[in-house]
Amino acid sequence: MRDLELANRLLDSFSRIAGVINTPRLDYPRRLGRILAVILEYLGVEQGSLMVLERKKYLVVRAASRAEIIGHEQRIDDESSVASWVARHQEPLFIKDICKDKRFGGQCRGNYRRNSLLSMPILHKGKVLGVINVTDKIGDRDLLKEDITRLFDFSSVILSLLVQENLQQDLRRQQRTLRQRNQELRHQEALRADLSRMLIHDLKGPLSEVVANLDILSYTVSEENREFLESAQMGCDRAVRMVSNLVSIGKIEDGKLTPIKEVVAVRPMLAECLCSIKGMARIKDIELILEADEDLPRIALDRILILRVLQNLLTNALGYCSSNTTIRFGCRRLPGKKQLEFYVQDQGPGIPAAKHRTIFEKYARISDKQDALVGTGLGLYFCRLAVEIHRGRIGVESEPEKGSRFYVRLPL
């Protein structure tokens, strides 16, 4: 009967402790305090404490029957401490008479009414997480060595709470670290944005002067030097377009750019795109072929933005194509849909399928190829943003060594 009674009391204690652990409104210290109270009641003792290993070398009292010792710390290497001995040796300690134990220095009656004391380590995967101490047995008899088994029954229950708290602390530390890194990244991003704005502002003036001077020179340059002039004009045109892309990217990201739409005829716009890169194509010995029906419907769009999108796609194709190849550039109406599809199809090295989505991200590069026409990875990102604010879609179809086909689909 007594064994059955003890078993029922143990199950009841476990049930109460589980209730404490699963009560979300209780913070960690109060949970430890209530769990310790249940353990002391089950063991029939008046005094006890629950110490937790913190900062790898300190046992800190986090729950105790005597409130004044909560927060007290002991180094794990303290030779005069019972709890430190238990933590270092990772085994329970039963002291039958504390008056005869040198660690108490003869002051056994200072805070204790009984002679015996029991201390139990809380272990997890071979490491100590804390220590339970109990003393001052209620009733006629003092603590016995057999009470170690009864106290051990609770160590696994306390262990679950300590492990849970350790995981939560790790999570909080990781969250703090992430917040700090995010703040640093935001700060760095702000610095980069400020630098970009300053560079863009400072580049506009000199580039405009160079473009104007080259235009003046074009009226007087000799035929033998005209190729050099055209090359310089193309370089300036690309630089101006890159600066414009940077300005547009910043405005679109900030939600400050709204497309200024106008109804345009498609074929003249495509011809204008080709005209701006014919010189580049001639220098690289690449044939440009325009494919567009005369009866294509007119479309409402921001002409300047979409022109730059198509020019970026054509320039990219030129940058990755070899000499004596062909680039097809055109537009078609998608069957059964109220959409026009603009496309640039080249005979370059192609793009691996794994990169089809990522190449439209900021600073993404199609390849590591070094070419005067290959930029910093912002061109396609600008294209994606400009197409998306038109409620359109940009994508690529490609296979390695078979060329690439970039397309822009815009609603009519």
C-alpha cells in the first residue's frame, strides 16, 4: 500500500510540474520556483534550492525556499562548495551530518535545523546543467541516502525545462545577432545608396559635356577617324544609360516612379532601338535582324523606360555573342492573349537553367565573362523592375551553347 501511495504521489507531482512547465504566462524564474516547491513537498523537506550553470563556470541560485539567496553565485571550481563538488564530479552527494563536514566550517546550525543534506546534479548528454539541493527533513527522521533515488526522479523533469530555456536563450541570442546584423546591413545599404546618389549626380554633368562635345566633333571628323568617334559615342551612350538605370532603380525601389504612358507604334520604336546599337554590332561583326509585322497594334507604355529595357537586352546580347553571329529582335502578339511579346534572340553561349530566375536579381551576373559591354549586374534588374511596374513579365529561354531568347510581355 505504501509503495502504491508513493507512486500516486510521484505521478501527481509530475502532473503538477508538467502543468507549471506548460503555463505560458509564467516566466522562467517563477516556473523554477514552483517546480522546486512541488519537489520539496514531495520529499517532505523544508529547505531547498535549484542552481543553474551559467557562463560555463558559475552555479547561480535561480529558485530557493529562502528568497534572500536567489541570485547567489558560486564558481564551479570552488572547493568549499557542496554544489560545486557535485557539478564537477557529476554525481549525487549525501552528507549524513553537515556538522562533521569541513565545507560547513562548524557552522552547521546557522541556517539548518537538521544534520543531513542531499545534492543532485542535473545532467544532459554528459554535461551538467544545474544542481538541486535539499535539507531539513520534516518529521521524526532526517534525510537518508535512499532519498537520492527519489530526488533523481525529478531531475529529468527539471532537465526538460532547463534545456528548453537554453534553447530559448540561444534563439534570443541569435535573434539579437540577426537584429544587429540587419541594422549593420541597413546602415551599409544606406551608405551605398548615398554613395550611388552622389556618384550619379557627379557623373551627369561630365557625361553630358562629353556627349555634347562628341556630337560637335561628328561634323568635322575625317572619315578615317570616324570609327573612333563612333566608338566613343557608343561608350558614352552606354554610360549615360547605366546612370539612368541607377536613377530609375532607386526611384522604383522607393515607390517614387510612376510610368508616364503614351500610345506608341511598335515597329518605329524597335527600329529606334536597333539604330542606337548598330555601331556596336558593326564593330563586333554581328548581324541584327528586325522581325515585326506591320499590323501590330499600338500599345500604351512609358516609351523611355521600355526603350531602355530593350536597349539593355540588345546590349547584353551583343556583349555575350561572338563575331559572325546573328541577333534577332522583334515583337509579336501572343495568340489568344491581350499581350505583346518583345524578344531578343542571340546565338551566344546560352544560360544554365539554374540561373534563369536569379539573373534578374540585383547585382546578378550571367557569367564571369569580362567585356566592355557586360555591366555590373544592374541592367537586367532594372529591366525587371521597369517591366513589373507596367504589370508585365520578363523572362529568358535558353540552353547552353544554343543561345538565349529574352522576352518582355506587356499587356495591351
